[in-house]
Amino acid sequence: MFISKIKLDNFRNYEKQEILLDKNINIIYGNNGEGKTNILESIFICGIRKIF
């Protein structure tokens, strides 16, 4: 599965955010508390939603 874009609306600390992803390598970086894990969590939630 390839995810090309993530759109977050009122998810955790993101009011509105759109993230474009590359097919090869994507690096998510930033200081503590800026929401890096929230981005990964949003991908996880979308992934398990298709299972159930």
C-alpha cells in the first residue's frame, strides 16, 4: 500500500494539516511535542479501520 497524502482535520494537536508523501523515503522530524507520533498514529488508525 502506498500513501501519497495525509489530511488531518482536528486530529490530536493538528487543526488542519496536509502532508504529501514520497514513494521512496519520508523523514518525519521535529522537537518533542510537535506531533510526529500523531502522524504515525493517524496512518495506523486508517490502516486498522480497513481490517474491521
